[in-house]
Amino acid sequence: MSLIIALNKGRILSEVLPLLAAAGVEPTEDPRESRRLIFPTSHPEVRLIVVRSGDVPTCVEHGAAAIGITGKDTLLEHGGGGFYEPLDLGIARCRLMTAAPIETQPRLGPRLRVATKFVNVARRFYSARGQQVDLIQLGGAMELAPLIGLADQIVDIVDTGRTLAANGLEPKETIAEISSRVVVNKAAMKRQAGLILPLLDALERAVVARQHVEATP
Ligand code: PRP
């Protein structure tokens, strides 16, 4: 019985594809240059699908894809069970952080307004600190929110910090360290262990080999 690996669109793909290739799973055409959404691969029993990041855990949770690869930020926002998270690929590293305009004092009085697309993560973060905030859900360009008076703070991904700096914002607190993770549907892990476990082993070896190359001067 064959299986599907769900990948997310965007910049993460360029880092994931070489690892998959090293693990013996190479799509028959480059997903970054195709309008196709499902790809046969060099592995006779594995196909790839390319979906929006938030749809990766959804596909895996429902068993439509046995395996998924996406960022920890997406998994934290999705929440819930339905899958195992057996492997950290150590790629697409960044941080999920709070950020605010440079040199603003903590706001007193009315509730803090926080703009983010990570509303579940933000709700958990502020409520764990006993802080009540008004969450404003945006689809992207969160850095804009404080500049146009929509919010006092944002919760967003910070990689180089250039987007924050370019918009007069500074990072405040780290909510989570992010990297790409492999998730596996729980039922598939039992039913298709003979196919999935060797794939996970091969991916893990590819991750170790990549880290070794990176560490070599
Ligand atoms: C992400 C994130 C930040 C930016 C951070 O956006 O939302 O805006 O990257 O990177 P930096 O710290 O290196 O500047 P992305 O470009 O992925 O687009 P998005 O807004 O659609 O998430």
C-alpha cells in the first residue's frame, strides 16, 4: 500500500527536497516549478503533495497523508493530536516571538492589542502569564499592525530580524524555537510501519549527514 507525504509550499521546500532526495524520495518533476499538486517520486510507493502550511497537519491528522513535513510554528498553532512528531529536520530554523515598536514602554491601562496569524499560540502564551489581551487575526504582514495603529504588539516568526528592523520594531520575548518537523499519522504508523520506519531512518541519516557537512570547516 502506497503513502503520501504532505509538504508545505514556500521557502521550506528548497530545504526539504534535498533531504527527501537523500532519503530516496525524489519527485519526478520539481514541485517549485509545476502547477501540479501531487507528484510521483523515485520511490515506487511514495507520492508527494504540496499544500499550504496549515493544511499539512490537517491532511496528516485525517490520514489523507501518512507523513507531513512542516514548521513547528504550524504544528503549535494547529494543536491537537492525531499524529506523532518523530523527527526534527533542523532546517528552516527561526523563532516565534513577540515584538513591539522600538522604545515603547509596556502599556498600562487598556488591554494590550496583539496582531498575529498565530492566534492559538498567542492566546496560550498570554493566558499562561495571566495577561488578558485582545487578539487581532491577520493573514500576514503582521509587522504593519503597530505602524497603522491596529495593534500594540505582534506575535510572528523572526529569522534574521530584518523585517522587524525595517519597520521600526524590536523582538521582545521568544515563545518557541522553530524548525521543520516530520509528523506521522498514528494509525498509518501502525498499519504501514514497514514502509514508514525505513523512510524515517533514511531521513534521519540525511539530517545527520547534512549537519556533518555544515559543521565541517
Ligand atoms: C516571515 C515572517 C516575517 C519574516 C521574518 O514572513 O512572517 O515577516 O518572514 O523574517 P526575517 O526575520 O528574516 O526578516 P514570510 O516572508 O515567510 O511571509 P508571510 O508574511 O506570508 O509569513
